[in-house]
Amino acid sequence: MDMMAMVSSMLAMQSAGTQQQIQTSIIKQNMDAEKTAVQTLLGTANLAPGVGGNLNIAA
């Protein structure tokens, strides 16, 4: 294996590691957003009064 092939393979591995770190970060952000949405819908989020609660449409 010549030197350029080794350098090329090392750069490819480093790039793959960086992409995996970015992907993990994005997945965590999406999970946090989904958690917040569910908490809002269930009314368990720390929000202002009346946000995410039941809506009385009979009035």
C-alpha cells in the first residue's frame, strides 16, 4: 500500500467519524424536540398556564 492510499484511507475514516458525530447530534436534537412536543400535548411541560391544556369548544 503506497503512502497516498494510506493518507486517503485515513482521511476517509476521519470524515466518516465526523459525519457520525453530526448525525448523533442531530438525532439527539430531534429526540429532545419530540419529547418537548409530547410533554406539551400531555400538559406536563413547564409552560404558561393554558398552553397545551384542554380546549373548551362548547362555549
